[in-house]
Amino acid sequence: MSDPIETRIRAYLDSVHGALGQEADSLAAQMSRRLREEEIAEPTARRLATLYPGLDRMRVLEVGSGTGGNSVALALLGASVAGVEPSFEGVATARVRAARYPQVRARFHVGVGERLPFAGGSFDLAVSFAVFEHVQDQSRVAREVFRVLRPGGRIHFEMPNYLFPREEHYQIWYPPVCPKPLGKLYVRLLGRDPQFLDTLTYTTPGRAGRTLREAGFVDVRDLFRDRSLARIDDPSLIRNPRLSRWLARLRRWGLTAPIRFVIGRGLYPESHMEGRRP
């Protein structure tokens, strides 16, 4: 008899995977990754615990919880987590995943970020990972998250930066914020299904920051940009020894200014937007 979570994951992948036109071996790799998703998500959960002290006592909302790996990883650190996900199969998978750990506080709901099924002030922290580029109305999602956070609550959304010439869903190099008709032609020429582009709203640090501020958030900043600039200023913060030595040499030679210029203009692969509800 197959593992219940394996059956659920297969149904979830059958419903969402085909849009990218990937090969069967990639589907198998997805299956393998999803089975141990909470383990893979553990470093992200621990990074958030460092960024937001007291996370083990927080009520956390995940917008776009998928198959539950991030939510369960956060719950394993002690947080009380609620996940919202539009896919029924995703929610069913997440519930089976959470049931593996009777000690965790994690619940999952079918729903969308534009209409969150929670009362105002229900959460201390709202998180999202590679979802904001898929929502239909980013402004409405930001306003809804603002509504359900308590005063002083924080938002932490991670998303691709479409100023960077890479499209991570297709795993291809891609012209920055390319107009969709040209993007579809380009993707079709590469032998991929262009329809997936219809599910994307290009996210950039500037646009995401404006959206959060207009929703009412304050202290909005891009943590990925801040960390990148800090590592250029202090290469010892970089875990990769070879890259650290390379950047240290560039600093000694006074050649890091071009890298700082590029990062300062927002040209980096992803964005981690943070803001606070007053």
C-alpha cells in the first residue's frame, strides 16, 4: 500500500506540474523533494527564527502554503501556523504531512490571499515563499495580510526579482520584465509551454515595496538586498570560501563598486520583502 502523503503529492503534481512542460524525470525529482519538504525547509525556518525572535511563540500565517513543507517546518520550531492554499490537493497533502508530527500546531485552509478566512489581528507574522508573483491581485493580498496581522505584526514575503535575467520556474535565462507576448514567443522558441506565463505577475523590489506601503505597512525593506550588500562589505559573512576569498581580493583592489552598483539598482535574483504593521 502506498504512503498516503505520496498519493496526495502525486495528485497535487498532476494538477499543477504539466503547465511547465517539464520532463518525467523532473516530475520524479519533484516527487522526491516534496516527500521531504519539511526537512528541506528547515534552514529557511531557522533563518526566520533568527530574523524574528520569539517565533516559537508566534501565530504565523503562510500565504500559499502549497503542500505544507514550510508551514510544518515553522511549526516544528514551536510556532502556531495557519496555511492558506487555493489547491485542494495541496491542502490535503499539507494536512497529511502535519499529521506525521502530532506535537505541531499547524492547520490548513483552502483559500486565496485576496480573501483570507481569518478575523482581523489574528497573526503576529505573515510569510510567503515564491507565491506573490502568482496571485491575481497583489494589492488586495497585501491589504488582506495587513488586516489579519495584529498591530506591530510583520510581513515577510520572498519572491523572484524579474529585473534579474532569469526565470526560475522554467529554469531559463529570460529578458528582464519582458512583455508577455515577446516572452511567450521566446519560451515557445525554447520548446516550452508559454501558457504558464499567464499565471505570473512580474515582481520587482520597487513594485513590491510600493504595494506593501500602499497597503499600510511601514519600515518596508528588501532583506535580500541588505544581506547582499553586507556580504560585499564583509566577505567573511559568505559561507562559500572560494567566493569569500574572491570578493576579499576585489575589496583589496578597490573593485567592488560595480557589484554594489548592480545590487543597488535592484539587479539580483530574488527579493525578501519585509514590512511592519503600525
